[in-house]
Amino acid sequence: MHVPNRGKVALAVIAAAVVALAFSQSSWPAPHRSHTLRRLASNPRYFTDGSGRAVYLAGSHVWWNLVGGETWGQCFGLPASSFDYQGYLNRLHRYGHNFVRLWRIGLIQWRECGKVVAPTIQPWRRVGPKQALDGRPRLDLKHFDESYFSRLRARVAAADRAGVYVSVMLFESWASQFAAEGWAWRGSPYNPANNSNGINADVDANGSGVEAYTLAVPAVTRIEDAYVRKVVDTVNSFDNVLYEIANEAGVRSTPWQYHMISLVKSYERHKPKQHPVGMTYEHGDPENLALLRSGADWIAPIGKNWVSDPPPASGGKVAVLDTDHLCGVCGGSDFVWKSFARGYNPIFMDPFDGNPERESARVAMGQTRALSARIALRSLRPRTDICSTRYCLARPRYEIVVYQPRGGAFSVTLGSTANYRGEWLRPGLSGAARITVRGSRSPTHFEAPWPGAAVLHLRRVK
């Protein structure tokens, strides 16, 4: 380790030893789940599970993890094959991930990379007698297809056994706003050509049906309310559940989303378990005002340049940083570590291809999660003022995690002359170094024992 001497501000090194600290499956923290998640009162940037520990969520998700659809994978150069859900969970475990979004694809047909994807299952029976626009029997929106809810329950249960938290997505509403040439409306269950109940969400006849995600059509809202209650009935018994109202709805959906948040909470109030309810980015609300004012327990916000430099999490609500909202299929190790150092719970939209940058993000998710179990996360806050990199989680004088994205020397104000033990980590890669140092009330200078990005964790010796 190179330690530059900068006049009166220098590092007094007691001992330093470079060691090999490999991440392995055996190092992943076991879930401490003893209760459904709830916000941690002492540090509401995170949930807790009843153990008193902060639960840091980090993981990856893919569009076809509930409804299937091999064409999606082909869009990323993956072979056409049936989706192996248990294999998916095994992969998450190998990387040390503990959080996924379980995607609801609410259309009977979807288009992706010029291909038509037919989701394999919907919440309602297909009874006909007439055909829907996809050539199959029309949906009966008054009667549920129990096989959909059996699959939902089975996949939540499998994730629970694997130690993975699941955000159960209730609605997908991006497509109704942005799908070109009206294909989303042609696939909507609320298109009268696709259901046997005469339900029509497109009251303004503009070919989008976006009114389904507002309160404009009471008949549609009643169907949606019944579906939400059915989902809650199906998964209420599991501790690993969170709810997400809708994927990327628009600002006109705000009253509708608030209604759904209230519905889930009021319906679960008389159930054995109560789960966190989330609200994710709304198109047309770049300041996230609707999310912050909502009754949601967790949010997935958006902001300009948040992939490269997210602001410190305020703690007003548990905040998930999801690349799906920020930049799509993108981001690497740097995104994960910056999110972690700023007090967020990162999740990664991942087609599970061989892209090296995405591989570094997968590894970093596991690294941050493993580190979160070794530190007193419930006591740490994002700080930009005590380290020159500005990416720090700290309890001043006692414990600090510093991310150095560029490599090279940086300074940390430990605020105490006590002894500290710690380690260097290589973001997105294997390798680490243990160190022991004496602190200072003045800035202390560090440099990693390798070039490039580095993480330094220091804890005061009792």
C-alpha cells in the first residue's frame, strides 16, 4: 500500500498485510428473516426483517421471470429455450443476489426487437367463444385462471427457499404509453376485442387504453381491484414479498396508484402478514414528487445522471435504484458501488448475457451484499464531506466504507486517533487486502494496493 506524505497530514501505519479474500457462495450472508420486511426506524434507508439488522436489497431481474417468453432472450443473443426458473434462482445465488422484480406482463401479446412475444399465462380464464386478437379464446375478466396464481405462488415460494426477496409487480403500464403502432392496445385485456365482458378501457378512442391505469373507467377499476385482492390472497403467507404497483406508469396514473397502495394496505391489515408496498418512477415526474408524497413504503426514483452520480439517499423512504428506470439495460460495477455508498438498494436489469460490464455489476451486487452483512449498516449514513471521493457510508469515528471510483490516492477524516482494522476490496473483481492503521483527526491519506477502483472499509478497534 502506497501512503503519500502530505506535510502535516500523514498516515501512521501500524501494520498492513495483503491477503487473498475470495468471494464464494459460502460467504453469502444467510437471510435473517424472522418477519416480513418493514422500514428500519433507526435508518429508514433500509428495511429490517425483525432481527434488528438492516436488510440491504441488491439483485437483478429479467422481464420473463414470471410469464415466460423465449423470444425476449433471443433479443439479447440468447438461445431459444424454455425459461428455467430454478436455474435462474441458482444463478442469483451464485452471484449473492437477494432481490428480484417478478414481472407482470399484462398484455396477451408483446413486441420486442421486432418480434412478437406471447406471454404464456394471464390472470383470467380464456373462455371464448369468440377469438381474441391473438387468435386464442377471449378472456373472461370476471373469472380467474387459477394456474396463473398457482405459478405466482410457486415462484414466490421457490424464491423464499432461496433467500430471495420478490417485488411482486401488480401492473405493467409502460407499454400503453409508448408502444408504437398501437400494438399494446391490441394486446390489452381491456380491449373489447380481447375479452368476453364488453370491457373497453379506451374511452377517448385514441388507441392506447392508458385509461386502464387511471380511475377513469370504474368497470376496469373493479376488475383490477379484484385481481389485486387475489394476488394478496395468493402470496400473503410469505415473508419475502414486497409489492410494486406498476412499472413506469405516467403522471396521470397518480390517483390510481394511490388508490392501489391504499387497497393493498387496507386489505392486508386484516391478514396474517403486512408487506411493504412500492411505487416506481412515473413518466413526466422527473422530481419524483408523486413518489415522495405517496403512502408507499419504498420507491424506485429517477434522476438525471443518477447512474454516474446519485445524490445521497434522504431516508424519507426506502429507495431502490433500478437501472430499468435510469438507463435500461446498462451499468456496471461503478453504478452498484456508488448506489451502495449513497445509501440506496440497487437492482439491475439483466438479460444474463456475456457482456463484461454487466458481469462486473453482477459481481458487485454480491460484493456489496456480503459487505453489508459485515458492517453495522443500521448505524451508517451516506456522507460526502468526510472523504475526498464523496462516496462514503459512515458512522464518524467508528466505521466507514469509502468507494474510490477512479483509483489513486484519496483522503478520509476518521475523526479519532484510535486504531482501525479494515480491508481493501476490488469492485467487481476478486482480491482484497487487510490493513491496520492509526487514525487521525485530520484527513488521512490512502491508496489501494492495485490500480483502478477500490473500496476501503475501516472499523475502530475497541
